[in-house]
Amino acid sequence: ISKSGKVNIINLVALDEEDFGNYTCVAENKLGMAEDSVNISGWPLISSVVTLPVPSLSPCHEVTVHLYSASSLRSVRLEYRSEYSPDWEGVMITPEPLSKQRWGVVHRLCNLTYSTPYWVRVAGSNSYGFSPLGTRYSFTTDSQPRGQLAMASAATSSLATVNHFGIHFVVTIISVLL
């Protein structure tokens, strides 16, 4: 906190997760009291990541990401790699607003290797910068070109709870094997 005349200034720099939240300024003198609050919302939150195979473009998977951000989302970084590769590959995507404070992106990952486990991780950028690349979401490509796969197979789904900044999101990931 710094003081310049009758003005006190607090500069928040290099914020971490624990710095986000409500800040309240209270001023009091013989004439009364005044207060005002501001919410430092911080980085965007990843609310869901779903990967599904693209039947007509095997071996491709479509990644759909939904994010929450109180301030405008600037970009989304999507990184992916196979379980067998030490290097992450990435793309920058311009998000689309879905509703107030909700954003989304859809990106196709193609030219993947058959029968291979992959990981995807995501970060969003707003006026506070990029959120950390955190949770790894996994998927496995088809065992062979889709035209050669049997028609009937199984569908599985899993439910996961993701906790970001004290907010719990329920993520449903559905994978269909055809």
C-alpha cells in the first residue's frame, strides 16, 4: 500500500490463486464512513473438456472446451501429446462467447496415431494472463480406420469433479467406441 496525499493505493502484482477474491476499502472520519468493494476474479476457469472421435476423419478427435471468465477471454491454449511423446504440441484458439462470462472453443486434432493414448490440457487467457495448464484429459484413438471397425461396440462415460479456485465443476466425459 502506498500513499500519495490523501489517496492510498494498493497495487496487486504477480497474483496467485490465493490472491483472488473480494477486496474492500473502508474509509472513516468525523463526517462518517464509506466503503466499496471490488472482486478480483483472476484467471479463466476450465469448466469442461470433452473429446470425441470424428467418424468421417479418422484418426481425428474433436476437443470441446467450456470456460468461465468474469472478464473477456482473449485466447485459449490447447496442448496435446501422445502418451509416448515427451513433447507437447499446441494451438492458440480464439474463443467464442456462449453467454455472459461463459466461453467455448472447438478444435479438431487430426493426423493422430491409431491405437494411441493422448493427453490434452488447456489454459485460458484474460486480462490477468494465462491460467495454469493443469488437469490432463485423456483419450485414445481408434484401433484402425473407422471404415474397418465393427458397427456395434460399447459406450462408456465417466464423471469427474474438478475444483478450481474453490468452485466445483462436474465434468462428464463420454467416449464412444464404434
